[in-house]
Amino acid sequence: MLANVKDELNRFAKYVISQSRANLTRGKKNSSKDLYNSLDSEVKVSKNSFELSFLMEDYGLFQDKGVSGVKKKYNTPYSYTRKMPPPSKMDKWIVKKGIAPRDKDGKFISRKSLQFMIARSIYNNGIKPSLFFTKPFEKAFKGLSKDLIEAYKLDVEQLMKNTINNK
């Protein structure tokens, strides 16, 4: 039952995910592809209800909504207050981006120092909201209600036909 509703929810989710992935690629927030590859959805339809869940790496919410820093504020529910992000988490990103700055004497800055400087910068300045997921979700959501109503109507009509034909 509710096959049309399930199809409509899957179509909605597929659109949101494909647009979110495109936004990640365009916005250059896709260096490891972990977030890109983690985007997924799950539709559950039961007799009396239906549910759509979007899945992604935990840090995807922070990339999407942003995080206010100690000095720079964004309109977001997330903020750094006392704890700085762990510098060690910056290591893979630094390598993938090929970041290798030099000091005033021309010597390379140690990776540990660089990790700390980037983590401190994020702590102070935050992470600007990218809305890579929010924008496609809101755009698709505007048309979802009428499409869902139509799909539900088709499911009810099919149920009625099956009920009448089985008598």
C-alpha cells in the first residue's frame, strides 16, 4: 500500500541528494568525498504512516548550517564557546588540499603547528553556512505537498479498485 507515496518520497529524496552533491562539488567542500558519498535517504512506509530520513556524515550539519566562532557570528544553532575543534582532525584535509606554507625564513611550517593554526582559526571565525543541503531541500519541499497529495490520491484509488475487484 502507498506505493505511489513511496515513489514520490523517493523521487523527492533523489532530487535533494543529487542537488546537494552538486552544491558540495561547486562549493569546493568535497575534498575527501566522505560527505558526498555519505548522502543517502531512507523511506519507510507502513499501513498508517510514512517517514523519510536523510542520512549524512555528522559533520554535514555543521557544513550546511555553519558554526559561529568566538569572534565571528553566523545565524546558526551551532557555535564554539569553550572548546576548539581537535587539531588532529585537520591533518587529512591539509594533505588533500596540499597546504604547505612557509615561515618568514622560507622553512616549511610543521604539520602540527599548521593543524593548530587552522583549528584556532575555525574556533575564532567559525564555519560559514554553505546551505549545500538546505537550499535544495527547501526548493523541492515547496512542490512536495501537491505531489504527495496526488500520489496519495492514486494510492487510495488503487486500493478502492482492488477492494471492489476482490468482492
